[in-house]
Amino acid sequence: MGSFGCGLLDLESFRGITFSLPEKSYAVDTADPKWKTPPSGTAPTVTCGPGRATQDCCALPEPLSSTFAIDCQKYPLVCWNGQCAFQFTFEMDSLVDLKKEVPQLASTATSALSDIVLKNIKITLNNGLNIPLPPIEVFVAPQDAASGADPRAKKIAVVPAHPAGFMGTETYEVDAAGQAAFSQFATNFQTPFKVIARTLVTIEAGQSAPSGKATAKIGGQVEAKI
């Protein structure tokens, strides 16, 4: 079992109901319109940084600008480890409605829980991409949040990177900060909230053009007091 840190709440003295966080499915798919596949499939072979070919991969000097004419608004280039690379954030979200989706809460008359703790998150992953799947940040956010970058979104966990072809189920503990973030949105369980999964995709020069799809199911175990 992995761990996201120390400072966990005292679960030994925590009593109440236990239920599974409604499992949600996510996909990182190179065929998705959100995926920013560069025209060449990979990044231009251009060094960057002080004393290199350029300091700004989106403002290449001649003759590089003619050789690699790339629209950075559409295909964002950054300086990454001394080489120009494509880099973009890929996000997926799902709505969680505890009142409707958790049988133990569906018939509860109260409007809010006195305490709620997300003990762990469980992820079932099938990385069908031909590249490693980068770390996945998991956020909770209001139902009208469009992104994990929304200042109201709170990070609850980071799932580490997994190699191409990985298949398996893993469980990770949630630290005190992640528990507090989850409680902020789940205590009033009649109000739906979003779970957002975000990963930073980096395509470096010489790397094979990414293809395929990674799927993930994210759930977890919750303890609560009514």
C-alpha cells in the first residue's frame, strides 16, 4: 500500500458508518479532442536555455523558426531539461452525489454529517498508452469547477507514474491535508461535488508519438458519523 504522508486522523477512535466512495471512470486517450498531438508527433530537436539555441521555444530564431513553424497556442512548447518539448495538462472530471449514490446515506434524514474521513483512495489502472502514464493529481472541487486549477479545488492525493502496459489495482492512504479537503466538500453530503483527475503530459524530442488509451477507476473507503 502506498502512502501520501503522515499526520493521519485517529481512526481508531472514529466510529460511525463505513462506505465506499462511488467509483468513477476516467480515460487518458490520445484520440480525445483534449489531447494535443503535435503535427510531427514529437517535439522539434532544439536545445533551450541560457547559451543554447533558444531561451524561448515558442520564439525560435531563424532558420529554426522556418524549419519548425509551430503554433504554440495550439501545441504548447516549453523548455524541459534543456530541450524543447510539448507539454500540456490533460484533465477529466466526474460528479459525485453521495446522497444518491451511497445507500447508507440515501435514507438519512439529516442534511450533513458530523464527521467524515476519506481513509484511502483505490485506483484500478490499465495503461494502454505506448508511453508511461505521468503522475495523476486527484482533486475535489465544487460541481461548477471546470478545472483542478480552479482556486476552490483542493488536492487530495497524487497517484505516481505507471509504465506503459501496467494493469492493476492499488490503494493509497490519504494524509491529513487530503482528508480535510475531502471533508470540506463531503460533510454536506446532499450537495454533489466533482472529483477531478489531472496529469501533465510531456512529449520530448525523439520520443515516439504517443498513442493508445489509459483507463482508470478511482474510488476509496470513507468513514462518517451521522
